[in-house]
Amino acid sequence: MIEKLKFRDAKLASRIVNKIRGTVENERTIKICHVCGTHEYTITHYGIRTLLPSNVEVIAGPGCPVCIVPASEVDEAVELAKRDIVVTCFGDVLRVPGSEMSLLDAKAQGADVRVVYSLTDAIKMAQAEENKEFVFFAVGFETTSPSTAFEIANKPPENLSFLVSHRLIPPAMKLLAEMEDLGLDGFIAPGHVSTIIGLKPYEVFPKTYRIPTIIAGFEPIDILMSVYMILRQQKRHAPKLENEYMRAVHPEGNMKAQELMNRAFDVIDSNWRGLGTIPTSRFLLKGEYRSCDANLKYGVKIERGIDIQQGCKCHLVVVGKTKPTDCPLFMKRCTPENPIGACMVSNEGTCRIWARITIPYSLPASPI
Amino acid sequence: MCLAIPAKIMTKNGNLAQVDFGEAVLREVNVSLVEAKVGDYVLVHAGYAIQVLDEQEALETLRLWNEILQAEA
């Protein structure tokens, strides 16, 4: 399907870039924010920023769930691992810094920490080793939360409980929209979160905040097209919500997944690493699923941790106020091999992506 | 982490399906979050299909792009 539609077609890209250049009339900076690590990967990997006029800036918001999990929740996972409980997690969660150590550090000290590709793997492990206690550290946005909700609603093994750190994207976007010093002119909304939540949660952005909002796919043409759609709306002074990723995002989203999330979770205010408390932004297991709640089962609750290490600029990188290359630690003390800040850990973290792909940020626009 | 990869459902057995990610990569995934049948393309995220990809909508995207690019900004 992808080949058929040429989502990476150079001629089409060139045509869109010409339209973009023709739409930007003056030198006013136009700031567009995306909130998805996979979008940042596409943008950086394909050098999209180098194709845009110099006054059209695309910044990365808090679109990496691994980057915004606060240290206190990593500390809870580490604490459980130290108590001879098998902690399972996705690969990119392993090295997220806690206040004192990551899960990888705990593993190095002898704790049983296991990487899984899917929650299904953790369930299989718990079933196979009934004499051990297992915890799944459930990190992720709305894309990931339905699988946790599904398994919790379907009676997981009794020796498996959950440290639920799932967070919701629209409340974080609201925080960005309200940051006056950020001054956003457009949102590229996360395509895969949207496959679950649909269009409705984004309506507030054009309506209340007058910010053009485009739900976008992950191919380079998707990104270029959504930038053009935002610029077109800006020119017409007519902000609205548009769905560029209609091959995967249905207006109503995935109703089955939404129903499962509603059944399993309450929504509470919560701390995001580097951003502080965001209202109604985290899932908490509902009362009837208390037996699956690792915090309650093991009486582990850590209120505060050290989210940002000295010198680290993750709290500014995560809202696009600072580029990774402007952080004094970037690729000096903080590297993919030895991350100091959470943004350097996951393949979806802005610093990690910039570290791997060394396209200079401010190349002159190419003459296509 | 919200990476999702398109794959084609080859066989299905209850909640589980064998999907083909292309280039001979086959894997068992959970398809209980979607209404999908053998032959459908689904987006797979961390071992669970989260949405069915719609070929008609994909073709419609191409038409829409052309329409947008032909119109005045």
C-alpha cells in the first residue's frame, strides 16, 4: 500500500515544498509543534527542517512517554525490583534515570528485570513461573494504554500486577497551548494516539486556542503535507482540525479501546518529568482492579524524585524551548551510551534522535 | 514509543493472529482491540493491533493531497 501511494516520493515532496514556500509571505516566525517521538524521527531522519523556509520552525513537544515518566515512578519500579519481584518493561524504559538509578542499574546489581516486546510476553512469563511475583511497568500514551486495559479486564495471572504510568496527550497539548512564551502557531497531532482517541479531544485547540491542528501520519510526505495545511490555515486566518492520516485515523477513534480504557482506568492529575503537574493527565487503576495495582499490593508509593539532574536541559527540550544541541551536556557527558537526561534514552527521545542522526539543524534551505 | 507498524493478517485464531510485517517477518499479535479479518492490514503496536488500515481511505488521501496542492493557498 505504501509503495502504491509513494509516501516518500521526491517529486511530490518537491511540489509540497514549493507550495509551502509560496505560502509564507513575510518573515514572521511560524512555530509548529508536534507531540510524538515518531514524528520527530521522521522529521530529523528525512531532514524535513532543512526543506522549510527559515522562519518556519518545527519543534518537538512532550511526545516521548519514556522522557516524561517522572523519576519517582522509576524509583518505585527500582524499589520493587530490589524486593525480589521480577520487573518487566519495554526496552526503552530500562535505562530511564530514576533519582539514584535506572532499572538497568538495578539489574546490574542483581535484580531480575526483564525486557518484553509486548505485555503478552510478561503474562506468559508470569504463567510459566508461578512461584515468582511479577510487575509490568506500564509506560506509554493512549496508543499503549488499551493493551494494558484489555489484559487487566481479562483477569491476568494472580502473580502479575501493574505499575500504571500511562499518560494522556491532549492535556499536555493544552499546557503547551497555554504557554505564552512558546507562542504556538500550529499543532501536528500524533497519528497513532489518534487511532485510539479519534478527533474529538483535539477540537479545543482550533476552537479555544485558535491553533490550526493537523492529525498526521509518519511518512515524510505526511509531515510536509501537514506543515502546508497548517500554513494554509494560518494564511486564511481560519484555524481548524484536519485529519491528514485518514488511512489509519477514523473520526471516532477505536471505540473498543476507549471502552476498555474507561472500564479499567480513572483519570487523575499527575507530575510529568520536567513539566510539573498536568491536570487530568494520567490513568489510575479503578477500585475494582486494586488487586492488580502494584503500588497497593506492595505498599510502594514514592511521592518525589529527582527529575532533572544538574546541568540537564530536558525540561526545556521536552517542550521545544531548547534544542538538544544547545544543552551543555549533549554528546559530552550525556550520550546514548550514558544518558544523563531522560530525552537521551528512548529512540523516541528528541536528544536520542538528534544524537543518532547528525543532520545540522540550521542548514540553508535546499534549492529544490 | 507510539511506533506502530503495518502488517497483514495471514491467519487468525480467536484473539490471536499471525501477521506478516513484510520481508518474511511473521509474528503472533493480539487482535482483540480491532475488528479485523484475514487479509486486512492492521497497525501493530507492542504486540497488539490498534487499528485497521483502510485502503480506500489511503487512495482518498492521494486524491485529497492533489486537491489541496492544486487549490490556491
